[in-house]
Amino acid sequence: MNLVWKLLRQHISVPQFFGFAFANLFGMFIVLLGFQFYHDVIPVFVSDDSFMKADYLIMNKKIGTASSISGQSNTFDNSEIDDVAAQKFVKKVGKFTPTEYKVNANMGVNGTNVLNSEIPIESVPNGFVDVPLNEWKYTPGSKIVPIILPRAYITMYNFGFAQSHSLPKLSDGLVGMIDFQMFIQGNGHNMSFKGKVIGFSSRLNTILVPQTFMDWSNNFFAPNSHSEPNRLIMDVTNPGDEHIGKYLSKKGYEIEDEKMNEEKTTYFLRMMVTMVMVVGLIISLLSFYILMLSIYLLVQKNSSKLENLLLIGFSPNDVAKPYQILTISLNLAVLFIAWIVLFFVRSYYMNIIETLFPQIEDGNMLPAFIVGCTLFVLVSIMNIIAIRRKIMRIWCRKD
């Protein structure tokens, strides 16, 4: 086999093989990046909210320009709530209860003031909040109130405030670092409460408090005020039921939460990743073709000498092996370099994703390892077979 290696080294084109390696690396990296990125990002869109089940839909009325002019209300009266509850796809209905008084809040992290403004607070019946009852309760007179914050608050803090002020980033496991104070005034009373943050929700745009606190505080701070709910929460049998969309369209209602938008986003994400991976595969196939063409040219240049080696007793396997080892070594080198580059690229984009979505798990590069090994094995087998077939043609020609 040393004779074959000598022949191979005499006619090998280093720039040609570097060109193949670069093209193959580029194609391999695109495929691995697309597949890995999809697996890293998809949990953001498909993970369930930790405090509201997937079958819960938040609904409100559509208020357009014409409705505003006509004075149509965006609140639900009892007859409309009963009508919603009577639908076959609805298991139960709850209403969002707003505060009848003003609430100012102060939020701090590690002693640094982050938020100081008037905020909206709402509540829903306890049966719609997936939290142990011993954590989600309020006793009238207590100064501590359990609260669930919109995840958007934490996203803005992590991505903007924390970075510019060198503060720690928050996640679900670090809620104890948040110091949240609520200041309420109404009916001649002024009181402060400590908000005990028990978690974040991606399906809320207001701060959620227990129903018991809402009932007590509305009665205490605004006993003569009463507002109809402008949002309802529904427990449905199947969020994808077509009857839901027909009913909403007929009544002029809409789903407020991001669940349906997330499904569309997930679909487009899959489509985009598929397109990127197809481009990467095409580049890899072209580079594979370049490699095989280069090997064929090498074999063709050495065909008469290789034929002589076959005549003096070398087997086709002995003659083909150096060429096969060369291609497998190049494929393996490309795979390892692609993994190394992907590691650094993934570290960069995961830092951004974890800042925007602290609840997402860090994950690992197992998907890229599996896809990379699969492509390496398939391409190497094709290389081995193609080279052997070329050598066998020379073998047959000598006969």
C-alpha cells in the first residue's frame, strides 16, 4: 500500500482539496446550525405556561374604530358570560376582576430600583391558576400578597436594565431576589403591601393576585365602585376546535393570548429551518461531487500505474484503501471543525435567547452530534463505494 500512497502524493492537488474541505465545511455547518438552532429555540414556542394550562384561552371583545364611535362597550355583562359558558366547547368560564383603585408599585433587585409606576392588577378564580393553594392564598389583614408577574417584565429587565446596570439576570429559580412593594390608596386609606413573587407567566400582560385579595381590597378601598370584566378566561375541550373560531368571529370576540400566534410562528420557524438545511445539504452534495471528481482525476492520472499494481498481485481493496482513507479523513476533519465552530456560535445565540427567555433550558449539542455523525457515515459509505467501483473498473479492464 506504500506504493499507492506514493502515487497518490505525486498527483494530489492541495488547493483543490482545500476547496473541497471549505465547501463541505460550509455546507455541513449550515445543516448542523439549522438543526441545532431549531431544537434550541422551539421550546420557547411550544412550552406550556407554568401557571395556566394549554387548554385555557383568554378572550376579549374586538373594539374597532366604528365600535368606538358607536360607544359599544368592551366589557362582558352577565348574559354574555352565560352565553359563553353555554357553548359545547367550553368546560368553564372565569372572569378577570380588575382593581377599582389605584396601585403604585416599586420593584427592586439586589437593592437597585427597577420599576416605580402605576400598574394594572387583576385576578381570576383560583381554579384557573395552576399553583398549590398553600402558595396562592391571601388572608385579609396580611401585608404579604402572592403575585404572578408577566414574563415580559423580566424579559425587559434582563435584556435592557440588567445589562446596562451590571445586575444579575433573573430566571424562575431566582424570584426570591425580587423586592416588590405595592402602594394602594382609596376610600381614605393608604396602605403598602409586599408582593411575594411566586413566578412568571408568558400569557399575562397584567400582574395577577389571588381572588381573595382582590375581593377584600376592592371592598376595602373602593366599596362603592364596580366594573364589569373586559376579559374572560375559558377552559376549553380542544383549543384547536374549529367551532371556537366560528363563535369568536360571530360574536366579535378574539383570543388575546399568544397561543395561536405561537403555532403560526412555530410553523414558519420549521419552514425556514427546513429551507436553510436544504441549502446546506445542496452545498454538501456539491462539495461531495467535487471531492469525487478530484478522486476520479487522481485515479485516472494513475490508472496505468494502478493497473500495474493490480497485475503484480495487489488486490482492489489494497489499491482503493489509501483513496478511501483520504476521503474519510477529510470528512472527519470537516465534521470536527463544524462542531467546534457550532459550539462557539451556539454559545453566542444561547446567551441572547436565555436573556430574553430565562425559563428556557440550556440544552446540549446532542442533535448536532447525531445529525453530524449520520451525515458523516452516509457520505463516507458513498465515498468508499464510489472509489471501489472506480478501482474495480480498472481491475476489469486489465482482464
